[in-house]
Amino acid sequence: MIQELDRSTPVWISFDIDALCAAEAGGCSQAWATGLKITDCLQFLNQLYKKSDVRGLGIYEVSPPLDRDFQTSKTAALLAYNFLFQT
């Protein structure tokens, strides 16, 4: 599907932190030991930013009361930073 995109394709991204592995983002409503790695997600998102016209990014399910050492909040901030400076 990503191969079919071009710079005229408008895209809005909805990123659910629950999809990440608990080791990288345990401060969410449903943490998974077998979730995705943030490096893989950033790599995919960077390809998406280059191949389409990304209009917005929503980051969902960060839960500060469940977040140990602000790790999940920092991961969400990394996603936002990457979006702001890659698009």
C-alpha cells in the first residue's frame, strides 16, 4: 500500500501507544510484551512522511498514572518531534 502513495496523497496518522512493546511504552492502557519497537515504527513513519502529504499526527493512549519514569511520555514526545521535523 505504501508503494501506491505519492506526495499528493493526503494522510492523517492515528498512532496508538498501546501498539508498542511494554519495555518501551508501558505507561498505557494495555501494554504488550510482544508489541512493536519504536525504531521500526519511526522507520515506517519516515517512509510515510517522504511518500505522502501527511497532514496530521494524533498520539493516543498515553496514561501518565501508569507511566514509570516518564518513559511512555518520552516515547510519545519522540514521535511528535519526529513528525514535526520530518514533514
